[in-house]
Amino acid sequence: EGDVICVFSQYGEVVNINLVRDKKTGKSKGFCFLCYEDQRSTILAVDNFNGIKIKGRTIRVDHVANYRPPKDSDDLDDVTKALHAKGCGVKTPPHTSSDSLSEDDDVSVKKQKGEVCS
């Protein structure tokens, strides 16, 4: 997990990681989910890491629309508790025909999920 965070933190702050493991052996299944602090970091990671080789293995990096961290851990920090409550994907408000955004409007996008396969 630390190695994945170290590599992926090049593009932003990683706020959550879920390295998927086999329940019986505890060994990694070869993929994980991680959540960046902002969507921009996720886009950069997907654009720059998808298809590269790390330690001889080609990795796939992609977006996940509706991800929620697993609820099986007893040691949860505040950030992880918040992710459990609201998830880690972009929340888009429903679009109405009267809504229009100018270039000066701030659109707040907090978190986007990236999937990492190694």
C-alpha cells in the first residue's frame, strides 16, 4: 500500500486506499482502489499512469463512478469515516434547463475515485 501511495502521490494527495486482498491468504489480488483529494489529481493519474510498466507489469488506471470504501475495518480515521458516509465519487447535481454556468462560476468537485491494477 505504501508503495502505491508513494507512486500515485505524484499527482495529488491520496486520501484513501483499498488494496484488495484474498480473505484466506491475505495476499494482494493485484489491484486496488484509491481516492484522491480532488478530481484534477485523478484525471492526471489516469492520463499519465494508464498503460505504463511498473516493476515489469503493465498497469491499468481508470475512473470508478460509484465507489465506497469497505466497511470491514475497525481502525477508521476521520477521512475514511467521511468516505463511508458519502462515497468517493463526483457528485453531479441534476441539470435543469435554467441552469447555466459562466466561466467565472466555481464548481466544487471534491473527490474522484481511481482504480489501479498492478
